[in-house]
Amino acid sequence: MMAFLTVLQVLAAFVLVTAVLLQPAKGDGAFGPSSQSLTGNSGGTNFLFKATMFCAAFLALSSLYMTWTKISESKTSVIDQLSVPVTPDMAPATLPIGADSVPAQQGSPE
């Protein structure tokens, strides 16, 4: 399923790039106004615009879906994979069972 979706994403990316490049210029641009169009006056504009929007939406939604499935199948974090050595001075102070208070420290802090 993921391989099929990846292939569809690559094809949609090529169609998206092609549709964006084939669209006629809306303004003067860098080289002046363009009066020529590959598909006529406005017939191709609607098709190319719809193809661009469809491909962009498909790429965004399929990327979100693939990310969500990878996260949900792993159920672990990178932090869980770290190994930190614990030294005795890093261990939390725990009270023995039945102790009511923290034992007094020996010596006075000066």
C-alpha cells in the first residue's frame, strides 16, 4: 500500500510541475506580455488550474496520511531509545516504606 501510494505521489509531483509550467502568465512578467497560449484563450486555463489544485491537494493529504501511519505503527519515541547511565548521585532520594519524614542530615551546612 505504501509503495503504491509513493508511486502515485511521484506521478502527481510530475503532473503538478508540468501543470504549473504550462499555465499562461497572468501579468507582464520579466519578458513582457504573452499573447500565445498552448491550449487557446481560456479553455486550458481551467483544466490546468484544476489539475494543479488536485495534484497539490493529493500530495498534501497523502503525505499527511503516510506520516500518520508511520507514527502510529511505531508507537515509540526516539527518547525511549536513548541509554543514559545512572550514577548513585543521580538516583532520586526515596524513603523506606513506613518512614514518616526525611532523615536529618549529619553535619550543619555552613
